[in-house]
Amino acid sequence: MIKTTYLSIVLLCGTLVTYAQKKPSAKAVLQDIEKANDYWQTKNPKQGRAFWDNAAYHTGNMEAYFRTGNEKYRQYSEAWAEQNEWKGAKSTQPENWKYSYGETDDYVLFGDWQICFQTYIDLYNLKPEPHKIARAKEVMTYEMSTPKSDYWWWADGLYMVMPVMTKLHKVTGDKQYLEKLNEYFSYANTIMYDAEEKLYYRDAKYVYPKHKSANGKKDFWARGDGWVFAGLAKVLQDLPKNDPHRKTYETKFLGLAEAILKAQQKEGYWTRSMLDPEHAPGPETSGTAFFTYGMLWGINHGYLPKKTYLPAALKAWEYLSTVALQPDGKIGYVQPIGEKAIPGQIVDAHSTTNFGVGAFLLAGCELHRHLTKKPDPVKH
């Protein structure tokens, strides 16, 4: 079933580009969500470690569960949590805990090992049992007890950990989570945020003019800004309305939305280097999906005007559901694990990843909410 056709006007390289796309039915969107998630779980029956890439998939899988009520999805995430003992990195010696990049068990304070707590908290909220969030509370309480504020030194970390802070605050009522959220976010803004473009560099190494794209431009990595945009949506969803710093998060979210809209390609996707499409041309699904999720969340919650942003979100979903989503359910055109747009890197229909599927699920669930205007059958 095809619904209203929307006209979209996007500013590309100083030129207004106009195109139209059709609004999908809620049934079709739900089918795409299930097709992609069923494919992934069928192809990946064994559970992986609790590192960021697997954990990012599970943030999308839990949204799919909340939206569909499919118990199989919840069970898949619960089995993953059980296998990982409801922990991230597992060191029991805080004096050895680190937060630079690391994949071993002593990198407990590194956000890539903390994103798993988002799903553990979601599962706890469905059936409160203390062991599910014991490690999350232990790790984050220790982290907040230190004098350090530079824990989020890369853009990805803002998606990995900011929602952990708001989720733990909702569970515990401890306001320190919100105070430290603001403190750590403030630090991140001093090293990665470009106030002129209203976008985030991946980390301090990529700040212009120290680093430039292939054509001498500012190099903003789409997935990196996707992490931030989606992370802010999750924070705003859980943050108390009277939080003294709420305006800061809202301002950054709205600024990102404006910049993201301008960088969309006429085909609906975003290129890996947002402001220099020729740096690494062609579609990229993970950044596109996070942007789509953030836009739709903003529309659904009254932050973004539907007239301006819905056409762009629908055009992005058209790409995600007809180009990225393959006939068998694979999500393609996902840039592999990395930290930047790489000229010459092949990203095609066969390029798939766990976190890319998670991003697709987030976008699809938020679009389904918009189309139906009905609450989730399963309460968060």
C-alpha cells in the first residue's frame, strides 16, 4: 500500500535539488524490520562478545523487540547477556582499568566495553533482577568517582555511553549520572565539535585544518556523526524534562539535524565524508541509518518540523529499504569497522555488519512509530 507522496528539497553544493518519494505503509516497514533481523539472527546463531559492534546491534534488536513484541528477539539479546555474564570488559582490579582504545579485559572504562550496559538495563527493566545491572552500576560508579572527565574522546563513545548514564539514572534515581553525563559531554565538545558546521569530528586527530579530506575540505565521518545524533536522541528520550543541561543537548541535536539535512545526497543516502562526497563516493548504510533514526525520532518527539525533515527521512528510508536491504534480508553497503572515510575502500551490496543491522532496525522502528502513531506493544 502506497500513501502520500512527499516533495523534498535538499541543498546540495549550493544547488536546490527537488525530488519526490512515496510514503511506505506501516506493514511494509514492519516486514522490512523483520526480514533484516530474522536474516541476521539466522545467519548468526552463536553469540559474540560484549564489545561495541555486537552491542550496537543489540540496541537495535531491543528496539525491534519493543516494537514487534517478538519474544525471539528478546531471547536473542538475553542469551547474549547471559553468555557475557552481564558484563563488558571483565577485570576485577579497578586500579588497572583503562579507557584508551583496547579490546582486553582491563579496558573496563573504555566506552566500547560499556555500550552493552544499555541492553542489560533494557532487559532489567523488563524483568528486574539485580544481577543484570550490578556490573553496570559497579563500573559507572567507579568511573564517576575518579577526577577524570576525558572518558569520551571519540565520537562513537557518545552513542556507546551517554544513554547508559540516562538509563541508569532512570533506574536508580541517582543524579550523579546526569551531572557526570554533562561533565563528560562538555569535554567531548571541546575537542571534537565544530561550531561553524555544527558537526563532530571523529576525534581530535581529524580536526580541520590539521586534517583535511581528499579535496582539502573539513572531513566529517558520517558514521561518527551518526553515533552522536542517535546518542543524543536516546539521551533526550530519557533525560528528565527539568534537567538543567537539557537545553545543551537539544541545541546540539538541532544543530546536527540542520547540518545532516544539508549533506544528504539526492539518492537519499549520505556519503562517508559528509561535506566532501568525492572523498569516498557512493552510499553508506550505517551513517545513513543513524541519521534516519535521529530525524524520525526528532519528528516523533516534536523537535524537528515534519514539513522539513520527513521528506528527507522518507527518501533515506527508500534507500535503506530498496538498496541497502537485499532480497534475502542482508543489509548491504555498510562501511567496515574503522574510524574514517577511506578513499578507494570498496563498500557494496555484500558489505554487512552487526552494527549496521542495528542501525537499520533503529531507523525502521522509529519510522513504524511515526506511521502508526501507536505505542510499542512492549514497554521500555
